[in-house]
Amino acid sequence: MSDFPDGAGKVLTGLARASIAKALRLTFEVPTSTNDAWLDAPGAAFVTLTQNAQLRGCIGSLVAHRALRDDVTSNARAAAFDDPRFMPLAADELVHTRIEVSVLSAPAPMPFASRQGALAQLRPGIDGVILGAGGRRATFLPQVWDELPEPEVFIAHLFRKAGLPPNYWGDDVTISRYTVTAFLEDDPT
């Protein structure tokens, strides 16, 4: 999905915030959309939570398998309460939490003959990357390029995230890429 109506960002981040608030037994009104058929179309999204510009949770879907509305609300709750890197979000934290919703394009497999060939195809700042190898899989959203702008460093960290040595390479390596349309809430502080 790449065409979004005006105000889509407020609707998507509002859905995410409302989903978390409901789970915390808090109230939050979702901004209404004049035409919400786009929310019922299949979509894959990641929901990223930050506090003071530090990651607080991030969970998402790589492939569209349900309505975008349902994907955002489910992944928002998962980012808040089920990200294994963090304790579940407490009710008093929500007001200090910034929400970003990234809607993904369909992943496209990248053909390559070598690590250098794969690295040469990557578009820093544009590509989200899904790496598969050794029966493991990991992804970085395109926003991670802000922290890891060099393709070699980006891929090394992605291998590490997958639980593999950063210099791992073999015939089992697969790489797909995708783009995102990201919607970020205003800073809550």
C-alpha cells in the first residue's frame, strides 16, 4: 500500500495509541477517517515505541496477512507488552511514549552472487532488509540506516540480530528488501 489519504498518519498512530491505552484500561479517542476502506485493505506494519528518543519496543509484520487496521492495533499491543527486549509498558509510561507506524511494501527477493554483490544493491535510507540464513531470520526497517549508514556495518549488525556471526556468509543466505511509509507522532514531551 503506498497511497494514503490526508490524515492517515494521525489515524494510524491514533489506532496504535488507542490499542495500547485500551489494554492499559486508559482512554484515548482515535481520530476519525472520512474514508476508512484503506484501513480494511491488507497491510503489513511495524509499530515502534520510543521514550526520550530511545527504543522502547518494536514489533511488526513483514507480509500483509490481515487488514491494515488489525495489523497496526495488534502490533501496537505486541510492541508495548510482548517485545522480549523490554518489560511490558506501564500505564504511567504511555504519556511519555512516542509512536511510529511504518507500513511496509511487499518484500522483494534480491538476487546476488556474493556478499559484495548484495551490499552493492542496498539503498541506504531507503531499503528495509530481511536477512535469512542458518534457519534464522532478522529484519531492519529503513530507519535503522540513520544509526548504521554503511552497508557492510548494517548487514553485519543484521547478521548479529539473527544470532549469527557478523561476517557469516554461505549459500543459504537470502536477502529481501522493502520500503516503508512511516508516520511518526509529534513528540509527547
